[in-house]
Amino acid sequence: MKNKQIQLILVFSMLAIFSLACNLSEVTKIFGDFPTEGGDVLFQDGFSDTSSGWDQIRTQDGITDYEEDRYRIVVNTPNADFWANPGLAFQDVVIDVDAGKVSGPDDNDFGVLCRYQDVRNFYFLIISSDGYYGIGKVMNGEQQLLAPPQMYHSELINPGEEPNHIRAICSGAELKLFVNGNLLTEARDFSFSDGDIGLIVGTFDFPGVDIWFDNLSIRVP
């Protein structure tokens, strides 16, 4: 077991404030096949359309932007998280997305957000390039890992630059995290019932984490 404390630095999360509201019918797209679960499609994005509502920010501290028909998040600051949101609102969702590391340390974290209220209130479901995972929440700016009690290691997570398929289910009080079709962990929490979704990438002691995301799908559980 490895005790990895998730440090959410709100000065960097100001990137998320620039998320653009968008019309769902304008950004919904059908693209290549990938594993799906659940009912009706609420939202899909293959990130080939740079007007689909996600942040397009590039600074010395990091990047949240479209690039080469994918979405890219780079964090050039230690012990910080960057995230981006499409500016939508959902209740119960199944989130599917492919993700992989371009460069940087394997000691990182990346994944998805659900029930996003604002920069101080949301759920996060994450894995890392060195094989760790966890579900947690930020409430009133305070971070808490919900399951497991600290980030655990799993051989089911592809290491290094190998891509992973992440699935997060946020349904009622149930929060579940899957990788490559396998359940990693689950938690129950009643703090948030609806909100935006998002993509998140974080660093620990070493900066320079560069993660791509593709084939995002949001469905009814």
C-alpha cells in the first residue's frame, strides 16, 4: 500500500472557472467503437471539435486544451491538480473515457469528476500511471478519500504510457470506479446529487505530467 495524499490546489483549479456552457445538441457526436454500459447517451465527445465547450488554456503552469483530436491536460507544478469541465449538468451518469500518459512521472493521478458543483465541491475517481486508484470528494475545499482508505495498487491498471479505459458510475449515493472493464473500488456518499462532469490530472512531488483523454461518453445508468 502506498499513502498518496491528493492535494488539490485551488489556485490552479481556477482554470475550471473558464469552462464554457454549451448546448448539448451542438456537441453530441458519434465516433469510434469502445466499451459502453448503461442507457441513453447524454453526451459524447471525441475532441475533434474545438468548439465543444472545454477549456482552452495554456500557461507556464499547465495546459487544458484540445490537441490532435484528443483532450490534453499538462500539469507543470508539483502537488497540484488541473481539471476541465464542459459546462453541463447531470444527475446519475456512467462516464467512459480512454486516457494515457504522454510524458512525465508515473507518480501522478488522472481520471474523471462527477457531481461537480464548483471548484470547492465535487467527486473525483482517479487512477495513476504507477497503478494506484481511489474515489474521493472535495467538499467546502477539503479533500477526503472515500475508498479505499488510502490509494491502493492494482495490476489491472496498465502502467506507464499504456492507455487505460476508465469507467465511473455516479448513481444515487453509489460511486464506482472501473478500469479496463474491471471494478476497482466503490463508495457511498450523499453529499452531491447532481452537477457537471470533468477530466482531472494531478502531480505529486515531481511536475510535468502530460495526459491525453479521448472517446468520452456520458450515459444514463
